[in-house]
Amino acid sequence: MTTTPPDPRMAVIGMAFRLPGADTPEDLWRIVRDGTDCITRFTDEELAAAGVPAEEYGAEDFVGASGILDDLAGFDARHFAMSPHEASITDPQHRLFLECAQHALEDAGYPQERDGTRIGVYASTGYYLYTLQNYLLNNVLPSRPPSDWVTGMQTIVGNYADFTATRVAYRLGLTGPAVNIQTGCSSSLVGVQSAAQALLMDDCDIALVGAAAVHVPQVLGYRHVKGSILSRSGRLRAFDAGADGTVGGTGVLAVVLKRLTRAVADGDTIHGVVLGWGIANDGASKSAYAAPSADGQRAAVRQALRRAGVGADTIGYLETHGTGTLKGDPIEFDGAAGAYREDTDRTGYCALGSVKANIGHLDAASGLAGLVKALLVLRHGVIPPMANFTRPNPLLGLDGSPFYIPGTARPWPAGDVPRRAGLTSLGVGGTNVHLILEQAPEPVPRTAALPPPDVLLVSGSSPQALADNARAFRDRLRRPPAPHPADLVTTAAVGRAHGRHRLAARGTTPHALADALDAWLAGTAPANVTSGTAPSDEPLRVAFQFTGQGSQYPGMAAALYARFPAVREVLDACELHHRDLTGDSLLAALTVESPPDGPGEDLARETDAAGETGPTGETDSVGETGPAGGTDAAGETDLAQPALFALQCALVRLWHDTGVAPYAVTGHSVGEYAALYAAGALSLWDGLRLTTARGRLMRQRCAPGAMVAAPLDRAAALALAAEVPGLELAVSNGDRAQVLAGPVTAVDRACALLDARGTPGRRLPVTRAFHTALMEPMLEEFRKVLDDVEFRPVRIPLVSALDGATRPPGWIPDTDHLLRHTREPVRFDEALHALGAGRPGLLLEIGPHTTLSGLARRALPDVPVVPSLRRGGALGALWGAAAELHCAGADLGWETLLAGSGGRRVPLPGYRFQHQDHWTGPQPAALGTAAARTARTARAARRGTDVVQQEAAVAGVLDSIVEATARHLGGDPSAIDSDANFFDLGADSLQMISVLRELEQQHRVKVTMRQLFEETGTPRRLARFIAARTPDTGQPPEPTTGERPAPERTAAASGAVPPPGPAGEAPSPAASAAYPPPVAQSVSAAYPPPAAPPAPAAYPPPTAPPAPAAYPPPTAPPASAYPPPAAPPASAYSSYSSPTPPPVPGPVAPVEPVAPAYATRQELEDLAQKIQQMSHIQLQMMSQLSQLLALQTAAATDRLNGVQGVNGHHGTVAK
């Protein structure tokens, strides 16, 4: 059996970068097309201001030139849940790459993993041209030498290349492979090759490939050494006769890859195609390790051509490595020419280029810079000039070769084959990579005819970020060409991660949406813009309220049925059931619309105009005797009730598919049947059977009657009912919204009394008196139908309008309940009060019109209330409900609502990061002392002078908590939000151990990590917890020794510290968030992973807290036993002796599992010491690797790790 090999072609579907002179594809193309040299030549003044000694930059052989970036110090730490301290000791390469990675995924339209999509990360960082110019050596170590093991681990994780990919995977919640690639200058293209292989092997569905090369300081120079690769002139002239070496540059790039077949099928924007790739090493067939080899390069080119299945004669442009060295360029030229000559004898048909001449040599990131440039060349169909080129290097042999070097831009039209380009990247040591690229295929024609939802979503991690993102979208919408509305809405909904601060603008055209954003930015609160803030600690709690009879109208499901397959599936099933029961059609009443001014229209207007009286359940029956005197089949009870039930069940299914599930339900009269279906107590078949029988029996067995809506309170309505024989209070909708019913003569008498007393009622257009004694003739026959139904337990709370009581999960409805529900009055007022007591985040009306929404708004003014549908509004109310749900914090599956509109993911403005200065370097004073005093004074002034003693005690404790937190996180106390979760502030569990230890010593109150997670969680709640237990309050302080406190729950699992992420990095917010009450769990159970990968700002909590890990007691001394390292002697800079190899840890003996109720302080300290030992070993090993780079590196890393102090003076650390 033979299988067809997978299509090896890869689509580049996203890109983002920050390069010298260019942050956007438009900027970069302008630079490349014009042949602009963006390398900066520093003036003496700039060099002096940067601290370069005058004797250095004044030397004859000094060269001050580099490609630089703006705003290296800026970073949005809060957006990525990093503390200011962690951000400030993290290499700018890591920080820039993290932001660039998010922008690249946004450009692709896949900012996070959804629906099982796995995204891999292939990352490279490093700057090898200027080995000692890095952030760790020049900024972190001199100003913030690690004083404890936590800081030491954060320093390693934040600066070493080993952790670049995993940091991005952790911060962005990516679960595919996370691999660091290091092959020198070819690293980033090896990343592309590795990512392509992973995609072919189905290791991931999407791959992010990125690289960063940032030297610190940027304003620098070098002393030119004859024979080195660095330029004497400070200009990079690739393949030019005047080439004298390369010039460095700073930059960061990321691209997103996907298999071409899937990208085309998914409608992704494709920037270009990778047809094939080749990778080879020079081996030993060259003059020296660092020397290039034409043979090795030729092998990579030939391999790429074979894999791509194309000939070299079809390649019209070659983006070279092109470093501008007099000897290296000819070797690269020979390798490429030899590879091409195996396919063709054509001459002068393929243009050469090198982006390094424009922006400098970006070292590990240079390959991706060449890739982005080549993709732009293919897209625009223009061969750009080689920057700084005047005449060819005479060693090239350009004449008679396949190549030419363009001096000006020239058109490159597509011929019989698509435009194709080659791309080469070479690494010191001989790892050579070559790609064959092709222009993007034409997009598949748009075939969808359904209009998209008229909702544009914008969000941010903060109010300012939301405003900046809205401004960026507005500006894009104003700039031609405007994106297609379906692409715009689709990309904003599914191509962006949604932060806590949200808005949804409504409009059917880009111009209308831009106007709406403009109005919102101006602060005018336009009606077509909804905004809100998602809850930070739990999912949005949505309650469903199901409309009763009287809300229905002909064709009420027409728009839903035409658009959504899920709705069609439910309604088609109901149609089959109804035909089996009655022989009649249900779909006709649901999907065939009546003329605009039919009898049902009058009722809808009358219902809306009822104001405080509102709906009446069955009382607003449409066809009994409508106000226009006509009849309508949709209004007959035997058809209206099953039709309403069917529509509501279809809406439940649609919202479920959109990701909205109720936490509680209620129903108005017959609406309770759909509520029971949503709660799991009724099947679709049983619910349809019951509503059909109920409606039929009401029509056939019940005598005529009448109903009147009266603006009375309940007591007055009951008094009136007692005054008129046969009159009953049938419905209570609110404080002054009652419905009285009974025989026609009784209702006539009630209307006369109301008129005489100045409180006229509204006679309802019905012929039955629902929820009165006139319903009793149908009850026995209905009982037989109910007895034949198998009811099931409700899965969620159900608030019954029979009495306003909440039925908890597990309650099973029965015949008696539904008979009483038919006969007795509706207490929807009580049902609303019960729902409000549950503190819902939003009430969603499930029905064909806005019948209940007004009642709910008056009863619960602080709760957002939205309808699913509105009569005459097509799907406008549905889109509005989705917008309201989104802004309230619901995580909607917008794909369901967007299906059929043909929208594609297209490039739109990326997230506007809120940069703050997170830069470590010499500072005038220790951070926080004066600011802390100012913050304390301000807080005291706000509290006032008349606070009670307990509040004053809490405030004092709160001050100490805020200062301790700020000190350990490296921020200003005034910036600490007392009501924010510690982990939202950027803390990790290891830092909180230190904070709690300091607070324990200060206040003599022990706080366990379990108590921090489960009972406090924020600075203010922790302050109240501590203040209530201090000796001054009369309660004894909790013990501070290692004994375990009595457990509060006998069956609780341990609340031990969540396991940290990669060494020293903060644990996942999912693991660090305040835990729900724990459940019984085996101590040996594995730590459960989160249910879904985290998103940058909102993370679901894990399903259960972890069991404590068992650790043997460590034998090493605690952290305080390590003395601070002494400054290295002067001789350390001139001589270097090999450091003592670090001790190798021995195997850990297995430990029998134990079953403590909670982790004790001793266990936590043992764990901390164990981690400290491991981190100390790693510090030693990494310092020794760094020492091999340069003598200065050895001295600096000695200061960091105390190699001499620990190994030389104090012996080997015990393991």
C-alpha cells in the first residue's frame, strides 16, 4: 500500500518586526525599494553622552556605526503578567521578542490557541558580533547583582537564550513544541526549516519562528582590526568592490508558518510560500572553523531546489547572506553560481540582494530579515536596488554568471510561472540554510452571501490600551483601501485575543464603524457602542429568562432558520415531532412572516407600550381575539405554545454553540418548559409533547375569560380581586405590575372600578383567563400526559415563577409541580428577586421579543439585561446580545455567529502595548523609599482621621503588605492595587514565600500559602486576615513554628505552593490564581494541568489544587548561609584560571508518600532550599560556560555566582 506524501509547501501567514528604520512592512518596503541605508553613524557628542571615553572614539581606528532601534527600555510588563522587577532584569531581546511574537500571531489572525490548534515556537536570540555588549553584563550585574536565589534564577531565565521559546509559549499559552535554535547567524532560518519539518510531521498546526538580536548599549563602536569581519568605513557594501566588512544592527522579527493547503482552505492571508528548504554543514572541508565553504553552501542550495521541485532557471531573485566582506562574498557567490549552473546556462537573469546593506547585520535574526524582504519583493513584483552598491567585487566573476546586481529598482512581472526567489543564511561554524520562496497564490474567490454581524470588537489589558487600540482601528478604517466588512469583523472577533477592557462598535460599513469609534473616543457614549470590563476572578455568570406566550409572532424564527444550521437542526426535529403528534406543520408558523401591520403587530406594540405592566405570560395570546378582530394561527394556544418552546430550544442550542451556557434559568409561565429543557430536566421530545398538549387542552377544555393589566401593587390587586366575585390575581410581574383575570363579567367590573379610582387598567386581547380557576377543567386530562413523562434532575439552579423559589441541581420536577404551575398565579416578581440574589453578571432573554427585558431592568437595575431577538429587527438584537455578552466578559465562540459570512483573517493594527520604562542601570536612589512615604501619606489622608480602630489597624498592615510586595516585585508602592490579586500584579509563588516570611516576622502572624490562595489573595484581604489575628486584637497570633495548623476541612486536598514554571519563572496565572475550595484528592495524584492554555490576561483556574510533593530534607545550608561574594581582584581581568567543576547532585532516594492535610511551613522551606541548591548548581555551570567567552565575562559572572567565594573559600556545597 502506498501513501501520497504530504504537500511540503509552507505558507507564511503572519509577520511582525522591529528593524532599524522600519516597524511595518510598508516602512521596510520603502527602505528596500529606495535602496536606503538605515545604519546610524554616531557623532562624537552621541558617543560621549553614551559614556564612550574620548580617547576611545577619538582613536583613528575607531568606528561608531550600527543599526539601532527606538525605545529599548519600554515594555508592557502588566500585559504579560510580569512584575516590574522581573521585567527590569529581563534582557530586551526576550522582551522585544515577546511583543513581536504576539504581533506576528495577530497579523496571522491566530493570537492564541483555540479549538485544539497547537502553535509551536522556534526562537533564536544572541548577538555574536559584539560579544560583551549585552544587557546582563552591562546593566543587570553592575546595578542589580543577585542577592538571593530567586533573583538569581530570574536573572538566568530572563537573560539566557535557553529560555526564549519557552517564555513565549508560557506567556502566550502555546502548547506546541517550544524550541530554541542556535546556529550562529543562520539560527533564524534553521528555525524556519525546523518549524516546517514539525508542521509536516504534524507536531503542531501553526509555527511561530522568531529571532532577536539586541546589543546593549546600542550607541557603541569598535576598534577596527585588519583582517576582521567588521567594516573599516562603517558602511556595509555587499558584493561591492569597496566592501570592507560588515556592520552590526539591532532587530527583532517573527513570522508565522502554516501548511499551504490548510492556509488556503482556512482563507488565511498568505504573504508568500516556502516551496522547499535545504540545510547542510561545511564539515571539515575548509581552511578554518570560522571560514565559509562554497561546497557546503552549494549543497544547501541544491537540496532546497530538489525539495521544491523547481529548476534554478525559474528563480528570479536571490536574497543572499551578503555580509559585505571582501573574501566572504565571493565564496557565497561561487557556491550559489555552482548550484545554479547544474540546472541552467542562462546568464544575468537572477538579481542579487542583501538586506544587510539597508539595516546592518542582525546576527541571529539576519535570516528572518532576509526572508521578510524577499517576501515583499515577491509581493510587489519589483526588483529593488542593492544599497551602497557602485561596482561589483572583481573576485565575483559576475559576467557570464546567472546573476546580476541591480543598481536601481526595476519591475518584475510574473511570467509563465509564479515569481520565485532564493534565500541564503550562513552561520559561523558552517551551518548553511537555503529556502526557495514563491509569491502567494491568488485568494479563493469569496462565495458567501450572508452579511456578517455588524459588530467590531476592540479590547485592551487596561483602559488606556483599549483607547489606543480603538484609535488604531479607527485610523485604519479611515485609510483606503477599507477592509471588506466581513474580513474586518472576522479578524477582530477571532483574530485577536480579548483583554478585560472591551468595547463593541455597531455599524454595517467601515465608515460607520469609524464614526462610532470616534464618538466613543470623544467620550460621547454613543448608542451604537457597548463597553465593559470582564470579571477578573471568575467566568461571567449568565442567567437565562424564558419568555412566556404572548411574545410570539408569525415568522419569528425565519432569520435564525435561514442562517444557522444548529437552529435548523432543532426546528426540523421539532417539526417532525409535531407532525407525529398532530399531523400539522410547526415550521410554517415559525418561518413564514406575516405582513407588517397584521394583528400580531398591534399586540407587539401594545406589549411594548405597557410600560410598567409588562408581559402577562399566556395573557397576551395572539390569535384568540386580536385587537384588529382577526385571527392568526401563530397565536392559537395549541400552536403558539409548542412554537414558542421550539424557538427557545433552538436559541438555547445556538447560544450553547456560541459558548454561552446559563448558570441559572427561569421562565415566565409556559416559558418554564424551555427553562426545564435548558436545565436538563426535559428532553426536546417531551417538552414539545407537553406544550402541544397544554395548548390544545387550554383551547378545548377551558371556558372563555378575560384579563386586565393594572398598575397596582400586589396588596391593592388582591384587595380588588376580593372585592369582585370570580376575579383573581393571575400574574405579578413587578412592584406595580399586576394582571387580574376571571370571567368576562368579573373583568368588566374590575375595569370599571379601576377607571373610577383613577388607575385605569389595560384590557388584554385574550379569550381565556390563564392561571385562574377557569383552567381547572383541563387539569385532570393534562395530568395523564404529565404522568407519561420521565423527568430528569435539573443540572443547574432553576428559579420557578410558580413561587419564586430556587430549585437546586438534583431537583426533579413532577406532575404536581406542573399542574400547580398551570393553575396558580405567576410570581415572576419573586423569580427576578431570587435571580438577583444569585448576583448574575447578565440576564439573557430567550424568546422572540424583548418582553421580559423591561421588567428585569426595573427589578434589577444594576444587572445588564439583553434580549436575544426583537420583532422586526431581523438578527440585530442577536448581534447586540452577543456584543453585550462579550463586553460583560463572556468568552464567545464567534465562529458560530460568523459562519457563512465568508470573512477572512486579514492584517489589521496590532495590539498597542502600554510601554513603561523597565530598565536596569545606575539610578540615583533605591527604588521606592521616597515614593513609599508619599504613597503612605496619600493613603492616610484618604482614610481620614475618624476611622475606627480596627480599620486603622488594617490600614497599617496594608501599608506594610504593599511596601513588601512592591519591594519584592521591584515596583513603586503607589502602583500596587490593593484589591488586585497578587499574581495579577506579577508575583509568583516563590516571591510570595518571601513576602509572607517578611510579614510573619513583622506582625507575628503566620499565613500559609493555602490561606493566601484560598482565603485572601489580594493585599487588602490579606491585611484584614492579619489584622484580625494580631495580638492587639485580643486573639493570639498563629504559631510561627513548623507545626501544622488544624485543618479547616477534613477532606480537603493540600493547598501547597503551585509548581513554578521553567526554572525561576513565575508559575502560570492559571496555577497561581486563587483556588476554588479543594476537594478530596490522593496526595500522590499528579498536579492537574489547566483545562485550556492560558490567554495573556485571563486564565481559567485549575480544576483542583495540587497535592504536596514529598521532598527529602536537604542537607545544604539555607540561603542565608551563603555570604555575599567579594569583589574580584584586579588580576581577574588579566588572568583566568579554570574554575572548580560544580558538584554533581546525587540521586534522590524515593520517599514514601504522606498524606498531610496541608503543606506546612517546614515543607515549604524544605522545598525552597531544594530549589535553591539546584539553582546554585545551575548558576555555577552557566557561569563557567560564560567565562569561556571573554575574560571580562569571566570576571562579571564570578561576581554573579560567587564561584570563588563558594567553591574556593567555603568548600563544595553539600548536595
